[in-house]
Amino acid sequence: MNNAQNPIARDNGLVVQEMDNEVLVYDLDSNKAHCLNDSAAFVWRSCDGTNSVADIVKEFEKNSKGKVSEDFVWLAIDQLNENGLLTSGVTKPFAGQSRREVLKKIGLASLVALPVVASLVTPQSAMAAGSCACPAGNPAPCAALTPCPNTANCNPGGVCAP
Amino acid sequence: MAEYRATFRSYGVEFSILSNDRAILAEASEVASHALLGNVVEIEAYETQHKLTLRKVKNGIHFKLGSDDHGVTPWPKLAHFFDTCVRLVVAEFAVDKVFIHCGVVVWKGQTILFPGDSYSGKTTMVAEFVKRGATYYSDEYAIIDENGDVHPFVRPLSIRHKTDFSLRHDTPAESLGGTLGRHAVPVDLVFLLQYVRNSRFRPAKLTAGEALMHLMPFAISLRSNPKFTLLLLNKVCDRANVFKSNRGQSEKVANKIIDLIDKIDL
């Protein structure tokens, strides 16, 4: 049975690509790509609403991924939550401590790779991904082409350029 | 008002060009064929999902790509943008292939990708290798098939003027000393390079997941077909060594990449 306190992995609006020791998650709503290392991916998959943090610790160890603490799992949950990969906000228990401090504390004690979620914003449209071209004399498209030089003017050569 | 239409198929994508002016339609059709390097066939005209509409009006041509209104521009100036739009439509919706915004060369049997946005220096890096005798595949797109192999898209290198980026000239790879790629080849190396003046080239090898994440922004079909796009990018990342680094002058970086290829066990 689901417990409101237990974390639940989000499954809507995501495209998931499984890899050997990582999982790539593409969030269609936020246009962000997230790379979960093996530890973070395991925790994410375990967030089914029935598993508590203590259960996830047990599952982690049962799957021969090494001995970890609840703080270790919370560290993963904190990052998953921050990146919108859980269905509802989860209150992190690291009262008064920064993630850096927690990382340091867990990192020194852990032989297992710390959970890491790396993220990157992706372009909103194919046009933005592909080109800085624009119809000469018409400034409108330049502002939408995020990777292009920061200008609102389409030059006579038909490119958004400084 | 009369409406003229030409319908084409390229890389499995069917698109129509519509105009109220027969001459504009003919010119636009020629631009489209040129944009796709002749990989385009005219098919029987009918309703297609992708429409590029060029309506001749008093001050120029009113251009619409689907429902996106790009306003009125005189035709010669609009032609370059139209050319880009045609390529992007095909690149975004290509069947069984994923187009990545990339420069591609083959150097001593190693296929190298240089992903990048416009102005990131893809063509500059490609040109450095072509000058050294590399086989040229593309300065714009890596066209990836279902095996993860890259196909040639050998348009002339579009080399920008050193000070005025709006000026560029088409330079055939052969005139720089290179040869043209003709067959699909597996990808061996990917260099994600960011130009930073006077920076040192310090390549950091990415994990397959990191590599996939960093390649995603350059895949044209990411929004329209994310699942298939990730599947094919994964095939590239699964096989290739992917490095990320800042870079300074292209000539020096090309030499360092060549040294790296000679040193590392690929």
C-alpha cells in the first residue's frame, strides 16, 4: 500500500533510455535531460510509493550494490526531487546542512558510488537546435533561437548575428 | 487566386511548397533541391503534413512554415532562410534516421563527430581535418541510421568570413585537399568542443550516459520523436569515445586530436 511519506517516481511526460550503468531521463515538460548514475537510478526505480527509505536501503544492499545509509538514499531522493523526477515534494531530512556537507559526510563513509543526477537543458524547438538563420529584415525569429548570438536583429545576410 | 503546389519526398519526409506565383514556386523548388543536396524526389502533389507557403504580396514574399508566420521578406533575402527551413523540416521528421547538428570527418579510419550549434566552429574544425587530407562527411549534419552509423551529407563547406559572420562562401572539400565520404560508417569519436579564447584543450572522457545527455541538444528530432532519437543516440554513445573540452585555436586543437588518436587505444 502507498504511504504518503514514501517517495514515488514520476512516470508521465518522461522518456527513459536505459543504459549499462546509467539511466537517461528526458523530461518533455521541462525540456531537461537527466543522467542518473547507477546508484541514483536504483533509488529512482525503487521509489514506488510502497518502499520507505529504510526499505530502499535494504533493497540496495540486497542487490549487492554495497552497504549504504539512509542519508545516502536521501541524498539521491533530494536530487531526484529537485529535478522533478518524483511525483510530489519530499521533505529532505538534512536539517541545517547543505548538500555539500552531507555529500562530504556520506562520501567519506561510503564505498559505493554516490548517487548523482546530472542535468542539462535542451532546446525547445528544432529551429533553435539547428540554426541561427532568419528571414532578413524580420527580427522576430532571432529572439527565439536560444543558442544563437544574443541579438534581436536579423542581419542582411539572413542570420541572427552580433 | 491561383495556387501552385510542388510536393517532394526526402529521407522519407513528404513536404509541399505552395505559392500563388509560378516563378517563385520554381525558384523555391530549386532551393529545396539544393538544400537537400539533390536527395529529394518530386512526387504527385497532394495534401502533406508539412507545408511551406510562399505568397507573393506587394512588398515581397509572405512566408509561412506550417502555421508559423515568418512575415514578408523580399525573395532573394528570404531564400537562405527558406533553404534552412526545408532542411530542418526534413531533419526533424526524417524516417528511420536521426539528424544531429554536427561536423563529421573520417581521419585514418576513425570517424569523428564535432557536435555544435551555429557559430560554434564546427566547419572550422572540419576544415582543419579536411586540409590535412581527411575524408569529408558533413559540416552540418551527422545523419545516423538504425545501426548507429553515420551517412555522408557532403555539401560544400560553408566557411564564414573571419570578421563578418553573415558572409560565407561555399568551399568544396576537394579544393581543401580532402576526399568525399560515400558510405555509412560507425562513429568512433565525438568531441564536444566549446570555443573559449586562449583556452587549453583538455579532453575529459564522458560516460555513455553523460555523452548521450550532451548530444541530445544537437539532435533535431529530439522534440518530435524523442524515444527514437534517444535510441539512436544511445547506439552512437555505446560505441564511441566521447570527449568534452574547451578549445582555443582550431589548428592547434586539430593537431592535439590527431595526437590523441595516435596515442589512445581505440
